[in-house]
Amino acid sequence: MRINNNLMAMNTHRQLGIVTDSGAKATEKLSSGYRINRAGDDAAGLAISEKMRGQIRGLTQASRNAQDGISLIQTAEGALQETHAILQRMRELAVQSSTDTNTDDDRAEIQKEIDQLATEITRISETTQFNTMELLDGTYKDMKFHIGANENQNTTIAIDDMSAKALKVAGNGGPLEEVTDGEYLGEDAKVLKAGDDVVAVEIGSGANAKWYAAEDVVLVGGTLSVIDGTEGLELETGIAHDGKIVNYTLVDDENLTDDNIESTVLKDGDKIVAVEVNSKWYALEDVESDEDDTNPALKLKAGAEELDIVTDAKYLEANEGGIDVSSQVAADKAITVINDAISTVSSERSKLGALQNRLEHTIKNLDTSAENLQASESRIRDVDMAKEMMEFTKQNILQQASTAMLAQANMAPQSVLQLLR
């Protein structure tokens, strides 16, 4: 009997190694839960599943981005809800003030509340923040919410300026300034300006035209109005006397000589606002009399700059305060102005609400996509526990059998001893 005992043991050992490796892989898959633990398990499947994982995590983060966007919108919209409430109260006060059962003192008290409410609207616009970003002061423009897993999958949001000035419910009091964008005042209004500063405003045309100091004119509902009790500026004939531009009523007759040069002056009481020289307007400090000339006349100081009369000026706005309800006419106009402001805030809230509704649908879509993609990735990457448990049991049995057979193979040489007895 010829027995290759060494070959039998080696073959059994090799089979035991194969079974042990297979059992180890089955154990690894069962313990990790993944069918693919390394590229060698399934190279193509690994590449596909990793790409899917990127998409899944991107979709999940995009869903969180959309939720953050909704939180921002709710913050802004909540603040505008209070702005709406303030405007409704202001409208109520304007209606109250527009009836002549009120005295001037009554309207003055109403004006106090109007001014405070307008200030609060501006405060809300300046202090409403989300993650330290101002939302209602007009600076939150062209911002993007990234609501997708890939590049350029975003939506743009812009929130308009919701201050009292932007809503045109501020404008009673403070110096007038020219706005950058707006409608022209038209030919019935002229603005006398020194550089960027408004010196005076002329309202009306022809014989009805009258000049007013800038601080006495307010913009109500797109119409220039004069604050009640305001006296207009006077156009009077002035003279040059002792090197100064004065009004003839301020100089004693005996002091008048042929050297006194007449000129047109624009006066606010005793204060000279501007002087007209050769049909051009100049500030008082830029004009003097030429006493050494044979034919005395007004002359301009070095560096004197002509004041501009602007007939195509755009709407002027005051810097501080609220709309004017100090008279029946002004309060009546204020009702329409506040109506427009309410409409503006309503439009902004509607825009934000529509975007919020869109984002809510976006979140549902992103979550559904992520769920379906997760299922696809699971089919590629995750282990089939039942199948792998069967494989593990099989390999475990084979390992035990191989171990037993290896023991038998190692004992086989002893059978040769039986022949020697």
C-alpha cells in the first residue's frame, strides 16, 4: 500500500485556508453590514455607491439649507407682521385727525404718536437680524439659498427696505434732501440748492409761486406740502451798503447814497437766504459791494459759486419724523400714503410667504430624493444579512469539517504501523 500522506495533509490544509478566508469575509460583512468593505469586494459597485453617497449627503444638507431659509423668512415676516400692525394704527390715527372735530392741540397730540410709530418702524427695519445679518434695511439683496446637491442649484432672495422712509411714512420735519430715484416734481416746483444742500423750495407757478425754507416743506403722498403755520420767504429789493447786503428797511434814510446798489434778496424774516446778482443766485457771504468803482455795483467774492435753481428735481424727502397729520388737509393725504405703505408691506410679506411655501415643497422633494437614492445605494453597498448568514453557516461547517479532516490526514501515517506488526 502506497500512501502520499504529505500530499493529503497539504491538500486538506489548503482547503481549510480557503474555507477560513471565506468565513472571515462572511464574518466581516455580517459585522459591518456592508457587502463592499474595500474596493476589492466590488470595484465598480464601490465607485457607484460612493458617488451616490455624495449625492445623498448633498441632498440632506440642501434640505437643512432650505429649513434654514424658512427660518430666515419667518424671522423677516414676523417683523413685518408688527410693521403691518403699526401702519394700521397710523392709518387709524390719520383718519381720526382728518376730521375737523379735532382742535390743533388734538392733532398735535396725534402727531406725537404718529412720529413715535414711524420711528419704531425704522427701528424694526434696522434691528431685525438673522445670524447677525440685517434683513429689512435694504441690504439683504441678491442672496442665494443653495437647495440642491450640485453646483448652481439655488434660489435667490431679496428683501426690500422696510424703513419708514422707504415706505414713505416719514417726512415731517428735518432738512429736505433730493432722492436718487423717484418722479420729477415738475415745473410747478423749483429747488434752490447750494451744492447738495437744499436752500429753499418754490411751490406753485406764476403769480401763485412762493418760496419756502427747506425745513418748512414736506413730502406727503408724492406732493410737496407746506407745514401749517409756515410763513413763506419774501422776495424784496435790497441794497449794498457799507459792503454788506441789507434790506432797505434796516437802513436809515440818511445813510442811503447813490453808492447803494439795489438787488433782489430772498429773506426769511430778517435773515437773508440768498442774493440775486445779474439774474443768478448766490449765498449772502459770497456777495459784496464794489465801493471803489466809479459806477458802484455788486460784485462776487473770489471763489463764489452760483446757487442752482433746479426745475427737474426729483421727489424730496425729509430725514426724520413721521407723516404730517397736523391739519385736516395733511391728514387726509396721509391716509392714502399709509394705504400705499400697507400695500407695500403686504406685497413683501406675500413674496416671502410664497418663497416659504416653495421651500417647504423643496424640502419634501429633497427628502424623498435622498430616501430613494439611499435605497439604491443600500442595494449596492449593504449586505444581504440572510444570504450572508447562510454563507457564514456554510463556511463555518466546512471549516469544522476541514479541521476534522486535517486531523485525520495527520493520523493517516499511523496506519502504516499496522503493516509492521
